[in-house]
Amino acid sequence: MRSEDIAKLAGVSRSTVSRVINNYPNVPEATRAKVLRVIEQYQYEPNSFARALAGKRTDTIGLFAISMNEKENASRIYQNSYFAPIVDLVVDTANARGFYVLIHTVYSPEDFQKIKQAFLQKRIDGGILVGTQKDIELVRELVGQNAPLVLIDYDISEIMAERLNKSHLAVINSMDYEGTVEAIEYLIGLGHREIGIIKGRMNTFSGRERYTAFVNTLRKYGLPVREEFVLEGDFLKETAYREAQRLTAGGKLPTALFSSNDDMAIAAMEAFAEHGISVPEHLSLIGFDDVQLAAVISPKLTSVKLPIDDMAKAAVSKVIDLCSAEEPTFSTVSFPTRLVVRDSCRPPQA
Amino acid sequence: MRSEDIAKLAGVSRSTVSRVINNYPNVPEATRAKVLRVIEQYQYEPNSFARALAGKRTDTIGLFAISMNEKENASRIYQNSYFAPIVDLVVDTANARGFYVLIHTVYSPEDFQKIKQAFLQKRIDGGILVGTQKDIELVRELVGQNAPLVLIDYDISEIMAERLNKSHLAVINSMDYEGTVEAIEYLIGLGHREIGIIKGRMNTFSGRERYTAFVNTLRKYGLPVREEFVLEGDFLKETAYREAQRLTAGGKLPTALFSSNDDMAIAAMEAFAEHGISVPEHLSLIGFDDVQLAAVISPKLTSVKLPIDDMAKAAVSKVIDLCSAEEPTFSTVSFPTRLVVRDSCRPPQA
DNA sequence: CTGAAAGCGCTTACAG
DNA sequence: CTGAAAGCGCTTACAG
């Protein structure tokens, strides 16, 4: 069934059928009704490729989850408490607004090509990038294609520096700096003076922000940043587990530990438990993200809530807006975080 | 950059460019190299819509997660321990095989139209359906379009009855019946004679299978199926929590409870805990699916492992195969389950 | 208000 | 081995 068939059946031309489908104003109600009746009767749907080829939008957006180096281990997208909700919310929001979403995971630099291809092949109207390693080169390339692009968790200063801010581009962030400050101040308020950190990925905006905020806050209160209490991390459980082991082996423990995300906090907690160090009795622990599990494990984890709902929804709104925007625009939003106090922190033992 | 431009640059015709792109054999190595060089130089990618329109495949498959009535509550796709891994694995497997995946969630009967549209609009080469409510009418309609279709968790006898088995259709199941039998026999072996169940969704093949297997196994061993120990359920936490409350309120408890999935088992465990009933001391509890959380909570949940990896991968392989199949074919696979014994079961108290 | 025609960027018989 | 031409199913100026 093609538009031509509908046209014949309705006794009009293809042009008119097209006008009805696209809801153009210049067609009399009678004609419209007649055509619509035939369309419904035959359950006609215009071929999306022909439409797109003839200049219409594809009504699909791309969602690219970048997760370098994570292919091998078990911790993948769906188990990643950060990606999973984003995927879900993006799909839902887009669907509700009549868009399809093409989803693709990027595990290696070669996979990046897939993102470019999706744009180049005109498969999508615009795209959302989330995850690590959104190098400025990639962003520049993508922006070069003039395709609407939304970046989740990205340092805007890079974009300003590259003068990319007059493109079809938007950046969605969370206020990680402020959230971390709140967390550290909470620990300090509890009386802690020996505070450690498990770092996140440093090739991530939020990872850097959380670390910087940690350091600055300690300094602000005149507390030392002790090297042996700074654990390397990459937002993944495995590394955090190993680092926590290493920390316990060192003999000396901080009285409180800030973990750059919940997944790592939970992994560290396991490592500690195995060495008879219990939270919060021996060590206060605070996470970031406020994933589902945080409220389920025992002790319940105190954490900084990431406004992931808002971020995902905003991302979809932004791409869709950008798709129909005439002029290049750059915009950026940061959503606030919030400290959720549970049972994993306590004043230090005397 | 269009194929015509490439053709000019390379000094050949569009036909030849097309032949090179599609890797046809009848083009001399020299010509191929020449064209390829230009293509790379300009980073040319053929417009996917034009290709599709001209008869090529779209190289994208659809993944439709059907989850009726779940929109309102918080338990959505990404938190659903069943959907989430499927989505992840399907995307990964498809991507690795060079396919894009269009993802769509279906929350209401109206949303079903979206599935049909995706096919009708020729957006996808084939589709995978997973979740509840895959009514035979929908399946029939979809099959009517002659589009490759893979159903995860579906009663094949319905398909046979409808004579749909000479279509581009495949069904992927798990051996839920056998898995349930194993679980119940394990409980019986432990000495339990008063065994209850939390039912799954009855509009789901696996839900029915698990229930039937439960009933049949009790009967087989001459044990009663006591109505008050049969709790209604829908695979979701909320309902299970409420039903568990109801059970405890009734005063009489079974000595063991089989839950049709882990999510409900965990919810029930919470409800019990609040009433001072602890697992496994007062009540043995066994789940189904073996989700991640099962090994994390305390007590660790004994569960029947669902071969979700195998299922998701097989689903992708199947759609892709069906896409290039000439003749209509029907096939079906069932992957075995496995009982994973942990700490939530114990012989009944004397 | 509405139709004929050109065009979107490919692929694929058809000739040669 | 390779090009000219038709065709895929739409949309959109252009006339009228």
C-alpha cells in the first residue's frame, strides 16, 4: 500500500494524500475526511524511508552509551546503576513524544564510528551521548555534521574553549560539585577529620568534579588530604573492591570514606566486611548517585542523590527541540543533587 | 556527499560505486581500490534511507518490551530484573553483528500500534517481542506483514493452533516447568510438606508454566495445594508485598514458599521481616530468575536461574537469520534452567 | 484548493 | 566489466 494507491482509492492525487498525512492546512475538510477514511480502512502507514529521503525528519533519536573498557567484565549497561535508568527514561520520554530511539553502546574507540555513521547515514535526527570519554574531537566531528547533539555530563568550558557554542548542542549536568561539598561537610559536621575518597573516572566530568570538590572542601576546613586515603577508582565495583582491600592492608584507616559513586561504595563495604571492618561502627561511608540498592543493603547507604530523572528527560526534550530549531543554539542545564542521609555514617569513635 | 559525487571523483559511474559499497564480485581490484580510496577520503556513508528505499535492508531490528500496567509505579524496565538484562544483551549482540536496534516500550494496548507502525513504516527488518500480553491477535497481525518476528516467552501451542508456524517466526523460551519442578522437589527433599506459592502473571507463558509445574509437582508427591497458601502475583514487588502481608495476617503459614520470581520473593521477605518472620528460620523461600540481587541480599536467596543470556542472544541471532531467510520458517528453542542453592531454605522446624 | 512533475540518494536489471 | 535508465515511495515547489 503506497500513497499512490490511497490516492486512487480516494479519487485524489498523491499530493493531496501527502497534504492530509502531513496535516497541511490547505485541504478542505471534506477531502481530508475522505482521504483519512481510506487511510484507516487500509491501515496505511507512509514508508518512513521515503519520507525521510524526501526531506522529512526520521523521528528517531540516537542514544549512545559510552562505556569504555567495560565489555569484558560483568558490569555492563543494564547492571550499571547509572546507565540503566537513563536508558529507560530516555526511551520512555522519547516514545511518549512520538520518537523512536536507536540505541547503541560504545565499548571501544572503533565503536565511535558507529555514532558518526548513524548521523552520516541519516538514521537519526539527533543524538544523546552519555558515559565516559566524550572527547572533544569526537564532539567537534559530530557537531561538524550539524546534527543536534546532547551531551550528558560534560565540561562546558571545553566547549566554550573550542567555540562550539554556536552549534546545535546542549549539555545536561548535575551539580556534582555542590553535592560532594554537602556530603563532605556532613562528615565534617559529624566530627570526622580523617576523610578518604574513592575516586571516579577522571575522564568523566562528574568524576573530576567530585574529586575536586572533595579536595577543596577538606582544604577549606583545614583538613589534610592524605595520599594513602585517596583510592583510585573508575566507578566500577571491581577496582573499588581491590582498592578497599589495599586500604585495609595498609593498617591505617580514615574514619570516614567518601565514594564517588554507590556501586564502588557497596563494593568497598564488602571488602571491609571481609576484614572485619564494619560500617558505620569502624568507618563511615557515603556514596553518590543514590541508586536503588543504596536503600536496600544493610546498613542503608547514605548517598548524594543524582537527579537522573530530570537529566534524562531534559536530554530528550533538548534533542527534540534542537531538531526543529532553525538557528544553531547552545544551552546547558545543571540539576541539583541532594544528600540522602541513611545509616552508614556516624561520628568517629573516640 | 552522495554516491554520485564519489562516482565523479573516482571517475566511474554510480553503478560502480554501488557495486563497490555492496561488495559485489564483478568489479576489478583496481577499480575497487580507486573507489574505496575516494570513499575513505571523504568519509562517505551511503544514506541509509535511500538504500532501504531502493530495496536494501535497514539493518535495524526492533526490540519491543511489553509491560502492561506498569507505567505508573516505579518498577519499570530498568529496574525490572528481567527486562534490563535482555535489553542490554540484545543491544550488544545486535550491535556486534552490525545491526542497530530500535527500542520501544509498550505500556498500553494503544502502544501496540507502535509496533505495527514500525513494521509498516519499514523502519526495521524484524522485531523481538518480550514481556506480557503478546496476544495471538497481535502476533497474527504482525505475522501477516510477513516481517521476521521473534517472541520471547510464548506458548508455542497457540501458534500451532493458529497455523502460524509457516511464517517468519521464532519462539525463544526457558524451561520454566522443569526449573519449577526442580525447585519444588528440592523443598520436598528438605522435608517440606506445606508449600505455598506466589503466582506470576497468568497472561505470561512462564507465569502459567511455573504455576502449573508447582501444582503438578505437589500432586505428584501427594501434597495438598492449600488455597490459603496460593498468593496472587504479577511478577511485581508491590503485589507480592501486599500478599505476603495478607498471608502473615492469616495466622497460618506454610513452611516453605515458592515465589514465581525473585523480585516478588525479595518483597515478600521484607514483608515477613516486618512481622518478625525470618527466612529461613521460620519460613523457607525460593525464587526464580536468579537476578543479581539474589546473591547480595541477606539471607542470600536460593533461586532458579533463568538462562537470560542465552535467550537474548538466541533472539538476536534468530531475527537476523529470519531477515535473510528466503522461505518462511518457524523455529523454537527452550533453554534449560538451573537451581542455584543459597541460604534461604532449610528443613522445616520440628 | 489541487495535480503533474521533479527530486531525495540509492540499487538493480538491462544492454553492451 | 560497466554505464544509462528506471524505480523505490515519498514531499514540495510550481502552475493553474
